[in-house]
Amino acid sequence: MGDVGKREDQSQASFDGESAAVLTRELRESFNLGKTRSFQWRSNQLKGLLRMMEEKEADIMGALYSDLAKPQLESYLHEISMAKESVTFAMKNLKSWMKPKKVGSQAATFPSSANIVPEPFGVVLIISAWNYPFLLSIDPVIGAIAAGNAVVLKPSEIAPATSSLFARLLPEYVDDLCIKVVEGAVVETTALLEQKWDKIFYTGNGRVGRIVMAAAAKHLTPVILELGGKSPVVVDSNVDLKVATKRIAVGKWGCSSGQACIAPDYIITTKSLAPKLLDSMKITLERFYGKEPLESSDLARIVNSNHFARLSKLLDDDLVSGKIVYGGKRDEKRLRIAPTLLLDVPEDSLIMKDEIFGPLLPIITVDKIEDSIGVINSRTKPLAAYLFTKDKKLEKMFVENVSAGGMSINETVLHLANKNLPFGGVGESGIGAYHGQFSFDAFSHKKAVLSRNFYGEVSARYPPYTARKQRI
Ligand code: NAD
């Protein structure tokens, strides 16, 4: 198994506060020379990233396999292909995104013109997470470059193969005076966070999100926090169960074995539908992963032994004993956990407390499907919420009354793939959003510019404020 479970302690001991200070100083000097601002520079870097993905696809797939044993198709569809689409979309739209946007004027500013002019923040830090270690790193980098910033990427040490691949490849394909990779864990990230950045983009859990935000506050640096949460799936009784369960299963186990920020975390359904839903889920899971899912090559493994232990604890909780209705098998040596369904777990069980982030899916039941809205709203706001129903009234009620980062109706996770939709959390699931033009906007300051000529004088605005002027 070689690398399995290899992880977070591998820091670049040599990268300390002083190295971080030198790095940011050099980047600031490069940024101040102005070259990252030009269309040509931005476009060349984006082309470089695309070329990297085309020429090094096998290396990227290999790194993802080493880090998570991700099935090849998942690695390609969910990481490489999405990243290619992202960079192609940015290249196609860059000119128009960079253009000042003319806006209207009111009587008070007449005659004048007004424009919103996007400008890069400057030197930005991107800290990414391990579960989609390629996409979650490169996608914000694409936005930061498109917006004309100098960038430091700090990939996750928990996906060491992908992290070192970035460190090796990025300097080959992009301008390494303005785009840098720093590898490392807590020590290195802390050193980076002590510096003054013009924007920090962080993907990961809320505990570290708070550390990032506190560090940013010292320099009044704006942050984007892409966090997680418990994303619910509500299943109404009128749905096509076969289709619904396939879509739930692929959004859960087909996304890095549930180690995805918007993977369904728990299902809410009615007491009467639960047995049928459960049967349908079991049939679907057996079709997807066979009778021995621990042997399936279509399921990613758990990333490391710490996360394996964390997930095992959720299953070993006394409060859920007897609640496992499907799966439950584990193989600690190979870091594999079979798709597992639990029915009617108590609200105060560990599995219902924090985000699961793994292949376990509890189902809780309510008397009426409308009650699900109250259940969701009694918790912190999730990154995603899903509803399966044919009832348009329920759909409207759900969209209007459930607060979540994003939603898919009669689907799971797919809202993330539409570049015209912002991707981000709300409340505890995050601050800010990205994807498509939202990525460009996330890394751009929108400067308000009003411009006049020397005509159109209105004497009333100038002192002295005579009695006659005051009557106006
Ligand atoms: P992680 O352990 O890879 O940590 C994320 C980053 O934080 C890493 O780069 C790590 O080096 C850094 N870090 C860790 N501890 C730190 C500390 N004390 N100080 C400074 N930096 C530190 O990833 P994770 O947190 O396990 O990621 C899983 C979480 O991220 C889940 O909650 C998931 O929902 C969320 N997530 C969100 C998105 C999104 O797009 N919203 C995407 C993926 C994951």
C-alpha cells in the first residue's frame, strides 16, 4: 500500500516566517511592476495552465490515485475536466470581464459618466483542501490570475502527491515570479498567514476558517472562506425512486466516497416512505458497487488513518448501535469503508453533530415532508441542500425557506458544475463565492469611477450658501 495514510506531518521545515516575508515582498515587487495587470500576461498564464493539464494529465491522475485511490473516471470528470472547462471559460470571457462596465447616472451627478473598473487586489493567498486536491487548488488560481493578481498557492499536505505535483509543475508552465507554490502544513500556513495579503481564499473546515479570518483581520485583509456543513437531502413520496436514489448515491459515494463538501450528508424523508427508499438505495448501491463494495475499484478510499478513525467513531457510537441497516464493513489496513446506511439515528448521536465527510448516510424521518424544512433550519446553514419532489408547491417552499450555499432540485451536487452559478456557502458554510465570472469578481476590486468634463456648473453647490440658495 506504500503511501496509504501518509500525511500531515510532512512539512517543509525550512519554510518559516522569514521565508514567508521574503516571498511576499518579492511577489509584491513583481506585482508593483504591473505586468500581471495586462490582458496578455493573464491570457498567457491561463494558456499555460491549460497546456499543463493537457500535457501532464497522466501525472495528475497518478497523483490523485496516490492521494485518494480515486477511480480514474472520477478524477477525470470531477477534477481535470472541470478545471479545463474553468480555464477555457476564463480564457473565452477574460476580455469582457476585464472591461469597465458603464453604468447610468442620476440628476445629482449630471453631466458625467460612470464606470465600474475591475482591478486586481494585488498579492493573494490561496489555501486549499485535500478532498479534490487538484480542482480546489487550480480553480481559485484561475480566478486569481484572470483578475490579474500575483498568487501563492498552498495546497493541502493531506494530499501530498498532488501538492508536490503542483510545486513541480506550476513553475514549468506559468510565470514563477508572480505565481508561487508553497507546500506544507500548519507551521508553513501559519507563517504565510502572518504576512499581509490583499485577499485570502481558503477552502477547508470552519475551525481553521476562523484561524484564517482572525489572521486576516490583523491586516484588514478580505477573505473568501469555502467551508462545509451537513448538506441535507429531502425525499418526497411522489418521486421516481429509482432515479432519485441513483442521483443521491452518485452525489454521495461517487464523489470521493462522500469526502466532498457538497455530498449529501443525511436524508430526511417521511416515515411511510423510508422502507421503500431504503430498499431502492440498497438495490442501487449493490448495482453500483457489487456485493463486496470494499473490493470495488469504483470507490475512493478514506484519505488517511485519522479520518478513518474519525468515521469509525461515528459508527461505534452507542447511540447508533442497531441503526446500521446496510453496509458498515471497514478495512482499516486499506482505509476502506463500505457505503453505509443508517436509519432513524437520534438527533444527539455523533453522526448527526458534525459534517460526516465520508461514505456513511443516515436517514431521519418526519411525519410530513414539509416538516423537513424546520429540521434543516434548526441547524447551521449547510453548503448545499437537495430536494426530490414532483410537487412544485413544495419546491417553491423549499427554495424560499431553506437557506443554504446552493441547491439542486431532483439532483445532487450538479449546481456546482454550472459556471453561471456562484459556488459558496452562507453562515457557517462559508463567506463569498467563486466559479465562472464569480471567480474573477472574487479576486477583483470593483472600483467606482465617475468622470466629468468642465461643463455643467451648478452654482448652488458652492459656498457661500446664501439665503437664496438655501430656499432651493
Ligand atoms: P485540510 O485538512 O486539507 O485543511 C485545509 C487547509 O488548511 C490545508 O491547506 C491545511 O494545511 C490548512 N490548515 C490546517 N490546519 C491549519 C491551521 N491550524 N492553521 C492554518 N492552516 C491550517 O482540509 P479539511 O479542513 O479537512 O477539509 C475538509 C473540510 O473542507 C470539510 O468541512 C469540507 O466540507 C470543506 N470543503 C469545502 C469546500 C468548498 O468548496 N466549500 C471544498 C472542499 C472541502
